Amino acid sequence: MATIHVDGQRYDVDGADNLLDACLSLGLDVPYFCWHPAMGSVGACRQCAVKQYQDENDTRGKLVMSCMTPASDGSWISIDDDEAREFRASVIEWLMINHPHDCPVCEEGGHCHLQDMTVMTGHDRRRYRFRKRTHRNQYLGPFIAHEMNRCITCYRCVRFYRDYAGGTDLGAFGANDNIYFGRHQEGVLESPFSGNLTEVCPTGVFTDQTHSERYTRKWDLQFAPSLCHQCAVGCNISPGERYGDIRRIENRYHGEVNRFFLCDRGRFGYGYVNRDDRPRLPEWRSDRGDERVTLEVDAALDRGADRLRSARRVIGIGSPRASLESNHQLRALVGEGNFSTGIAAAEQRLLGRMQTLNRECGLPTPTLRDVENHDAILILGEDLIASAARVALSVRQAAQARREALAAERGIPAWNDAAVRTLGQDRYHPVFIAYPAATELDDITAGGWTLAPDDIARLGFAVAHEIDAAAPAVDHLDAATREAAREIAASLLAAERPLVISGGSLGSEAIVEAAGNVARALARRACRGSLMLVRREANSTGLALMGGAPLEWALDELESRRADAVVILENDLHQRLPSARIETALDAAETVVVLDHQRTATWERAHLGLPAAAFTEADGTLVSLEGRAQRFFQVFDPAYMRPETRIRESWRWLHVLRADVLRHDVGDIALDAVTRDCARHYPDLAAIIDAAPGADYRVRGLKLAREPQRYSGRTAMRAHINVSEPRAPQDPDSAFTFSMEGYNGFDRPREEVAFAWAPGWNSPQAWNKFTDEVGGHLRAGDPGVRLLAPRPGGYRYADAIPAVHRSAEAEWKVVVLPRLFGGDETSARAAPIQTRAGAPVVRLAADDAARLGVSDGQPLRVAGEHGALVLPVRCEARWPAGTIGVPAGIEPWPAGGEAVTLAVAATQANEEGRA
């Protein structure tokens, strides 16, 4: 700790901080541009100047840049000194000489850090009257719009994109006062984190292009605290709504998870909730299937209840993309013995094994913030950019933290970014990756191996044996793999905090078991390490904790006529198993009820379709891959702007449907009651009631506002429906109001913050006002509660070591590869994601391609047990022989590990499969 004096007031601060960081953590306002809490200081903009004195008797002092000055014990500074204020005003003036002053038409208006700092410095007159420098803008892809004329040359964009996120295609070109930030030639930004430029840039140079199409000022958007549903990481987000559409998604700060940054799928993959073809009314399809009619709610529920009541047995199929509450209500409707998780058996076994390992391997599961503090990492069978992109960003920071360790040895503070990077150069903490293909983290690896899944598992088992001789040895291990295992084991043992990352992306139980053996070996050596296991979907962890039979069981029950009705919750079964298997089971069912917010192939087979709320229209609880239960809240009431819709939360539909089936008049139900009932039924989920405050939570007697204080136009928003303004919707399910009438300040700590705003701070930098320190934790604590924790005993080394992968003469093993864009069921329906995804290809080893006589881009026919499809081939020198790589997100055939045959196709057209 250090004691500093600011304008005569004494404060205790962290002596490792710089003065800017310290002052902002104290809640004092100091303007800045180039500094960012995640990226340290470079002293480029000169905006954060303060007066520093030698001691309390010094009356002259000197101007210093607070971002480049340590908060040393006994420091005396002044923010309000006249000379400092005048200097800061002159800095903002020269930074804005070439700025177009186009706030009324700029998309950052009202959300702009430059505006905030201009007001803070008192600069309100433009004296420059000469020609301004102008630039030509670039096309940067479907996510980001470019307006270089607004640039103030703070260098934040390239510092984030290149230095923090590892991108290579964005740079600074030019010199002196004529700097251009862009690509060497226009084209799509390649980094999967490019969307963060919209919040990193303090002006409107980089803006959200998906928002531009339906632009609304920040103060006219309605927000709610929410969670990204596109993978299992559990990033916190703030979706903004206007006129019943989601207009943009912004990062919502969480000190243990995503902190300041999101991946591009989480930020831009929301378009499916706005689709025009979404089901908005209940639909009934006749048994003959030749007639489909829309129904009102009561009629739909009556028909559904009658059919389910008359059924001999009803099966419920849940979903890992639906909330715990919705899955619980489905289970309550059909009974515990009739509930399926909706997850394929192989994946469910993996989830169960991962759950056991998280509890019994002896190592804890790290948060994303914890990941950045590990100094040796082994990644088995995961391309983290594709399967859990935000984890990959944290792994990159962990590797780059070697520079900070080297700087600390020489007394260089960690916040002195330029000095730290100059010293560190390309030195990283060791990261080792075993995966069938090259990954986007390969540039920071100490070692990478492109192996077939079984060989990845064998490498992992060998590493565990090198760490602990009690772990089973691997027979017939070649010299290169043995040497690799020794290198990895030595690095993990030499580290203070080693980390093992694996998961189910490749569908290999052996890889997960190998990662568990490594973790157990490290635990037996008393290492302060961690184990992170990646799941596929938003609520995969929660549904595994809830339990239930796999999807194949449910299909068997229907096919064998042991059940004649099925209720399917937010799950397109055709994305999980071959379509022929799904169609056979649904054909055998006399009644099919589907709840979903998308018109899927499964929805089209429903006798009764009930329009479910998407995550932006619903409340519920998810459990992330680290075992953190978190609550997401309804952003808007879909019936308010579109009274003709009958969209309801799935758990509410199921509650009323169950009441109708049982002929009970139970009335409506609120979220808190469903959450409590869910927690009561499943011991592993008992703590979820603490994931967020209940609906009775108040601040100063007020509910929390979803809308900013300047929210406008409410009286005109429904004028096309009725000139009489109705009462704002009431929300019995949460502590939020559907209006600006409620608490939305920053001075009372709370976990759930819908949007970041504080007086004088309208941009995302306002999150500094809600944290205990800059870059720390929310002052009321970070949202959510951890459910998975290690417990002693009960785990033995796995010994089912697979044999060496051998290439067959005429067969290839399928490896299904996750992909960030187009690889998940929901975001793949968003137009910008479809544009970014590109065409799917089959990956093939170059030697295998030569043997088949096929070259890059040629169509290749892949045929297996369940059918065939044709895709262009991509030949890769490092791809493991005897396997092919098929991207996730195409029709779920073939399955991982399946043996297929290959042949050169005469045409690119795919007549036998669906891409």
C-alpha cells in the first residue's frame, strides 16, 4: 500500500498502480484516451496530465502524465491545478483539430468517450479554421464499419488488436500527424475479437455495423443484464432493445469472467432473435400433416393438454441451450423417469465424466481471470478459438504474462506497457497444444502437435506418467511422443501454477480421461494447478448436473411404442443425430409438442408448436463451463410492442400446460418460485437461488431501471397501434422495471447492472465507476455462484489407453471440428455470422489427397453408414493421415470417430447431404 495526497486529501492506494489507475479507483475523474485498464500505459495522448509536487511545501510542482507516473508512497498531486487543467484543455483541442465534429450523425454519439473527455476538460470552442486532413475508409467485413476521419491517434485499436488479441491484419500506417489505422488493403478483419474495437476505440472510428442497420442512440435502448448463449463460457452481456428488436450487444463487466472483452460470435450472433420467420403464434398441424393453422393461447393449450392427457406415456426431451427452469418444468410435466436431456449419449457420457473430474481430480476449475495467472498450459484436443474463444483470449494473456515476470525482476512496473513489451519481445510462458489442425494460438506455443484424437489421448497419458510414475504407462510409445511428453511434464512441474485444458470438442472420452490423469498427477505432486474442461453449449454443465436419459433413449421409447407422445424443449434434434433416426421416432409418435423460438426442422414436425421466448425475452439460469450458475433477465416484453404475438417463456408454457393436463387451476407463476423448486429437487443445483437477487430486491425502495434516464419517445412508440399510451409492462419475475422509473445510478453497489452509466461517463469506460478498483470486481461482488468445487478422494487414474492411430487403406476416421462462426445452432441463423462463416470444407492430409488424386477446392464425396455428402477439399500438410476433418454446424452426419469412404466427386453440388 501507498499513501498519496490528491488536492489536499489523503488516500491509501495500491503502490503498484500508476497515478491514473489509483485516482480512477478512488472515484476521482481524470481524463484519458490512450490508457485502457486491460492494456496498461504508453503515454501517447498526454490527456491525463496532473501537477505533481515534491512534498506538501512545494508550491511550484511540475506537470506529469498520471498514466506514466507510479503511485509512490508520499506522492502529492493536484488534478484541479489551473496549469494542469489548461494543459489538458489544450491537449483535447489539438487532438480534435482534424476531428469532423459530426456528433449528431456519428453512431458513437451519446456513447462516446471522446465526448465525455471533451466535456470533462471544458473544451467547448473550435478555433481551428483550416482544411482538415481526410482519409478514405475501408471495408472491414460484416461486423465493423470504418470512419478514419474521426481518429484522434490514441493507438488503442492496434494495441488491443495486435498486442492483446494477437491479430496481425490491422496496423498503423504513416507518420507524424498523418497516421492511418486499418488493413494494408481493405477486407474482412480476421481476428475473432475484432468487435471489441467498437468499445476499445474512444471515438467513432470503429462502429458496430450490425447496429447501423437499425441504429438507435444508447439512451433510447432498453437493457437488461444477460448472458451470452452461444457457448459455455458464460460471458456477461448487455443487449439493447428498441421497438421489439435487439439492436446491439455490448460487453457487461464481470470481474471473474469476461471482464472487458467478448468474442465476435457473442457480440454479433444475436440476429436469430430478430428473424422475421420466427414462430410468434401457437401452430397446430393436423395428423395428416397437410394443414397448419395458428391458434390463440387457450385453444392451443386445450388441444395440447387433451392430446397429452390421452397419451399412454409422454416423453420429455430437454435442451442444453434452454434454462434450468425450463428443463425443470419439462421434467415436472412428464415425470423424472420420462425425461431426456436431449443430448446424444456419447456427449452425455463426456459431460458426466467431466463433472466427476471437476470434483475429484484434486485441482480446481479456474475462472477466466484465474487462467491469466497460470504460467504453463497444456491444451489437449481443443481449438479454443473455435470452442471457447474467450478462454483462448485469457490463455494468450497467460502466455504473454512472462513479459511481466521478466519486467518485475528488473523493477519495471507491469502497467508500463511499452517497456514491458520491449523487454519481453517474443518470450512467453510455455503453452503446449495437441490438436488435429493448426490453431490460432500456435503463434504463442512452445510446442504444438497435430495428431489424431487417439494419439492426442496417448500423449496426455504419457505426460501424466512422466509427472507421476504411479500413473499408467503408455505402451508402444514412439520416441518423438515420449520426448514431447517429457518436455511438457518438465514445464508443468517447473511452473508455479500449471493449467490443463481439455474438453469434448472432438468427442473423445479418452482425451478427457488423459487430461484428468495429468491433473491428478499434478495434484499428487502438490502443484497449485488447475483443470478446465470445455463444454459445448450454454447450459451443458447445468443439464448434466440436473440429470436425465440421453437422446437415443427417448427415440428408442418412441420407436418401440412404449411412449406415444413427446414434448421437445428448444432443441432441433436434427442437429444432434442423423435425420433418418429422428424422422423414424417422430413418425412413431402420435403427439409431438415442440417449444422453440426458431422454425427448425423439428418444429416443422410438431403437431403443436408453442412459440418460446429467446434469451432476450426470458428470464432463467445457466451454468457455465466453470460451474458458475448465473441469471439472465428479460430485456423487453415481446407482447408490448407486438400485441399480436403470443411468445412466452418456455417454463411458463410448461407450467400452464402441466396444470391443464392435470386439470389444476394453479394460476400464473413467477421465476423465483420456479428457481426455488428447481433448487429443491436437485441437490447439485441447490445454490442456484443465490445466483442473483430475487424479484423483491430494491435499492432505496426502488426497482432497477432497464432504461437510461434520458430514454425518450415512449409515448410515440406505439402510436401506430393506439394513440393511447398503455401502462408500462409489469415484471413480477425480476427486480427490474420496463421503464426509466427506477434506480439506475452507480453509487449503490449491486451485482446486476443492466448498463454502464455514471455522471459524465456515457461510454463503456463507465464500468470503472462500478468496480472496487479499476479492472477489479464489481463493488457488490461479481454475479453468479460456483456449483463445482474439488473434493478429496474418490478418483483413480484412468487406464483405458487407446491404441496408436493407424491409417486404413480405404477408410478414414471422421473428426468433427468446432468452428466459431456457423458452428452452433442459433448464431448460425444470424446473417453477419453466415457471411463470416464461409463455405464448409473437408480437411484431408496432403499425402492422402495425393493418393486419392484430389487437390484443393475439388469436390470430395464422403460416404458413411448414414448417408453421403459432397464438400470441397482442403489439403493440409500437417493434418493427421487416415482422418478427415468435417466442420461442425452442417447436418450432423457423419459422427466423430465414424469410418467413411472418400471419392472424388464429379460436381460440387451436394445432392445426397445437406451442408
